[in-house]
Amino acid sequence: MNENTSVKISVAYGENISSGIVLTIENKYYVLTCYHCIVVNDTDVPNRDLLTIEYFEKFDSPDPEILNVIEITDFNSKVDYAILEIHKPNINIVYPKFAQPKNELSGYSFKGFSAKNLNSPREFPVRVKDISTHGFLCALSEDTLFQAIEFGHDVAKGLSGSGVCYTIQNEKYLIGIVKQLRDAQGTFNDFFGVNIECIPFFNNLLQVLPESSQIIQQVIINSHDYKQIKERIEELEADIEDISDVSRLEKKRELLQKERAKLTNLEKSVTNLYNELSQARYNFDFINEAKEEFYKGNFEKARDILSSDKLKNKSDDLLVQEENLKDELAKIQDSKREISKGFLFKALLESINYDNIERVNYSISLFKKSIEFDDNFENKFSYANFLSDNNLFEESLEVWNKIEQNMKMLDAEKNFAVSMNLMNLCLNMNDYDNAKKYYEQAKLLRENISDDVYNTFIINSTELNNVLGDTSEIYRDLINVIEYYKSKSDFGSEYYRALIYLATTNIKNQEFNEAERLLLEVAKSAYFEEYKSSYYLNLSKCYDDWADLFKNNDVDYTDKINKARKYFEEGEKYFQDKVNISSDNVRLKYGQFLNNYGHFINKHSPLSPYSDILLSKSLEIRKEFFNKGIDAHDADYAQALNIYSNSLFKKGDKDQAFKGWDEVLEIYQRLALKFPKVYQLDVAMVMYNLAEINRCFYNDLAKSKEYCNQIISSMEPFLKQISMSEIDTNADIESFPRPFKYTLGAMQIIASIEGKYYAEVVFEDKTINIKY
């Protein structure tokens, strides 16, 4: 007969794994478990069709017996129990009796399936610490090293519903089921159980557990020692009745008294031995062996097993085993670390193998293997950066968040690296609020970081401060970085990267002379090939924007336009040769370059069909990344589609332009919900275009006015940040700051719709009249 009565319960095809115990009552068969073990959510109604119950006859049986549920007989979500009637199982086991629990130091245990032992139940000896009407509190009896390491939250998963039983003299009594750990992590090795007394189904079936004195008396009576003494006492008592000689009678009485004293001493020593075994908190084999001999009545043999020499030998053996185990574990860990390094090295090699079309997926599998064998900082750091480099930003953020959870355990340099890389990632995702947070977090660690590492961080943060509008801080920081490298005569890659970023800032500030000088310096360096894509992207834009300042000077205007055209043409050839073998980052720059080039041709040769070819190709590249569902690529696609729609509009294809702007507006509005400071201005820009089209070409004046009112309302927070000293009221409206430009433009349109020739705007107590 098999003594295992535990079953494994799965809900919803393996979503939840837990335990239960098989019972039989009046030729019917049941499984008792917790209510929360048979539902996915606590609010669910139990459904027998979602339950799978398996019985494993032997350790890790490949073909467990499936126990089919007839019905859910009873359940209570508050008390947390459920009784399932099952068909008669084809198993041969010893079923438990049912009893009220009582405080006993030993004899209790439960057996169940944990997250670490999915296909074989494990038994846990316990002691009952406290009992109430509805439940009881138990503690694990084992305090071995193995128990301390293995038991806890992970191992406890799945043990809910296990039957807690009291075993005495080969009789098993069910007293309840495991409900939950006392605390979430299992740090006290305590758990709460459901008391069988609070389950009405068992009301008339409960027995009383035998008392200790009854057990001891029964063991003594059945023992060989007792029978020998008892037989001798009965012989002496019979002899005394037949003896008349006084001297012989006294001797017999002395012998009888000694035998009776032996019996009393036997009862005392057996009681002490029982108490010693009952209070044993350890589950060593030799203690179980002693208990077995005790219940057979072999008391001397049980005492011999419990002797200090035996215990010392056992403990010494365990200590030796423990040391050997530690050595073996250390060797295994060393081997796993070496294997992990191998996978990491292979992953880093494959990550730059652009000939392999499965490069990204194959590299990911290798990075995951390296982390599986050694979940250390270097492996996760390299993996997170690889994901980010390949525009898998959400996946990268997930890895970085895991690294961030352990930042307190890292040194200052690693903390700084994590903050810097999270700033870079948030910039790529256009999450500027969090980028700013990590930027400030990294700056706090400055004193612990080398100048070279910190300067890299400053260069990386340029984009953030550009978005936040603090170009003065960017300019100052980049000048300091460049001067630092010059002082060390360190004209390496980072020096020229700083020049590129400073040139970009200069273009934004319309300091075109300085931008030109910096970019031409990059072109003369040994690192030119590394920065060619940024060089052509920025220098062509520099001359294009510079030309706008010379519209009234034909010579300078023509010079800058010709230079812009020259670098656009050279850049296009460079990108066409490069883009098919390069990374996503180069393709993204190519998309931006085409966008700028198409816009340039549109401005200076509006009837040229080549602008449509360039803008269409830019849009194709942007859409490729847009379809990946990443916010940063959404913004790039919206920008390209907006310029393309402008081009269509100028060439008379107003319906397609209108359709494109509608899509652009939807994208910018979605992004503005997340990052209003960044994208609300773009929303206003597109609404302004749509308001004009609705007014002029579709005669939908109501829709046009609706857009204008939304623009005026949304620009109010931005206008508060603008000083009147920044505005030349005599200048063209196009030169005004964007919030002011869109507000005034919207007012112009409303004035026109209402039949007025001008709109009056009061700003910082100054009145501006805008003619339409």
C-alpha cells in the first residue's frame, strides 16, 4: 500500500499549480484543497472543467494518474477550502482518518508539490504552535542547512492545499490543510492552516487524537521488556500464595517488590524516552529509526540510536558532507561563470555580424544564455545596451529596470553608468521627464567619476538639454569638454563627437560660422569616417538654414544655396553606398537627411519632382521604424509625413495632403498625452495647417474655428514662458517664437472668418494688431 495521498492540482491548463489530499468516505472519493487553489482569481466561480488533478505513485512518475472530477461538492472562499468529488481512482493507498488538531511538538507533517518539485511531492515535518476555531499556526520542524536554503517563497508556491496529518503507530489522521505563509517571503518558516473542524463536511467524522499517556501505555504493554517483567511478577505472585515458610515468603516478596520497581522504572524511562523523541525538532534518519524501534518496544535499541556518540558521528558526517557540497557548488559556479563568459563573448561578436539576417534574434538568444548561467551586472549591462542599440527600447528598459533594482549593491561608477544609460534610453523613447531624472541622478555622482567618463555623459546629455531648451548650458558644458580634451592633447573619437554636438547646437542658435568651422574640422580628422553621416546631415542643414538669412543678398544667398546643394548631393551618394550594410541608427539618419534634402528642393525648386522622390523615400524609411510601435519613431514618421503633406499641398494634391495631416495630428496628439511639453507645439502646428485648409478649400468654417480655439487654449502655458523682449513686433510672423506664431496665426484665421481685417492681441500690456 502506498502512503502518499498528495495530488497536484492545475487550474486553467497549468496557470496555477497547487496541492491537495485524496480522501475516501463511505465508498466515495474526494480531494480536499484550498478554494484559492481551484480558481485563477479570488473573485472567480470554481469550474471543474478547468481543473487537472494528478497523482504521482512514484517519485517523478512520467505517467501520473489523472483523477477526474465529478463535481465540486462544497467550497468556502472566506475560510478557503474546497471539496471535489472524484471518480474512484485506480490507486492503492492508505487513506487518512479525520481528527481534531491539538498542540503536539511532533508527529505532524504535510506533503505537497512546490514550484521546485513539480512532479514529486515533498514531505515537510511540522509542529502545531497555536489552534483557533477556523485555523492553526504551524512551524517547520527541520532546521537543517538544506531546509534553510531551500524553503521560502519560491519553494512554498504550490504547497497550498496540502493535507496536514498526525501520524502515530502507523495511523494517519488529517487535521487540516496548508493555507498560506505567515509572511509573503516565508522568512519565519511559519504558515497558517485551515482547521478541519470548521469544514461542515467532516462534522460527524472527527475522532480524538490519542493522548500521550494512552500511547505510552500501549507501547509499554506491547513491549518485550514489559511482558518479561509482567510474566515474572505473575510467577512470583503465584509462588507467594503457595508458600507457608516465613523466611522463603519474605525472599519472594522482596523479589516481587524489585520486579514491580522494575515495571515502575520501565514506565518512567519509556515516558522520558517518548518525550525526548516527541520534542526532537530535527528530521534526521536516525531519529526516525529510533522512533520506529521505540514503537516496536525495543527501548534499549532506541536509546542506543539516540546516544551522543551516534549523534556526534551523524553531525560530523553532515558537516563533512556540507563542506564537500560547498566545494562542489563553488566548482559548479566557476564552471557556469566560464560558460557565461563564453556566451557573452559570442553574443558580442554576433551583435556586429551584419551579414547575418538573424543577427538580432541570434544575439538575443546568446545574451539570454549568458545571463542564465551567470546573472551578473556585466551580462545584463551588455544585453540592455545591445537592445537599445537595435531600437528595442521597451525590451531594453525591462532589463535596465532589473539592474536598477540592485543599484544599492553597485559601486558609484556602475551606478553612474546605469543612470547615464537610462538617460540615453529615455531620450531614445522621448521620455524626457525620466531622462531628466536620470540626468540629475548621474550628476550627483560626479565626484566619484573619472573626467573621461563624465565628459562622455555630458556629450550624451546634449540632446536632452536641447529638447529642454537650455542651449546655454549645453554650449558651456561642451566647450568645457572640448577644452579638457585639448588640454590633454586627446583628439580621439569623443573629442570629435563633442564637436559634432556643439555644431548642432550652433546651427540651432543660428551661429552658422562656428558650426561650419567645427564640422570642417571633423572632416579633416582621422575619425571622419565614423562621423560622416552626422557630418553630411548637419553641414547640409547648416548651409540651408544659413541661406535664409541672406534672402536680400543675392551673392551670399546663392553661395550658401550652392554649398547646401553640394553637401546634399555628396551626402546622398554617401548614404546610398552606406545604408544597405549599416545599422538602424545610420538608416534613421538617412531618413532625416532625405527629409531635409526634399524640403530644401521644395523651397528652391517647388516644381521639381525630385523632392517628392526624396520625401517619399524618407517617409518609407520612417514608416519602417514607425511600424515597430516605438514613440520616438512615431515622432520621426510624423515629422516626415508632415513635410511630405506640405509638398503635396504645394503641388495641388490637397486631398492627399489633408489625409496625411490628419494622420500626423493623430500621432502628435497621442504623443502629447505622454509628453505635452515636447509635442503640444507640434499639435498646434498641424492644427494650424488643417484650420487653413478647412477654411480656404473645404469651406468648413466651423471646423477651422474649432482648430483655432484649441490652438489658442493649448498655447497659453507656453506663452507664459516667453518675454516680450524676445519678440520684434515689426518682424514677419514666421520669425516669432512658435507658441506666439501659432497663437497669432489662429487669431488671424478667426478674424478672417468673422469678417475682420485684423486681430488685436494684448501681450504683457502691449497691444499688437495683426492684419490678415
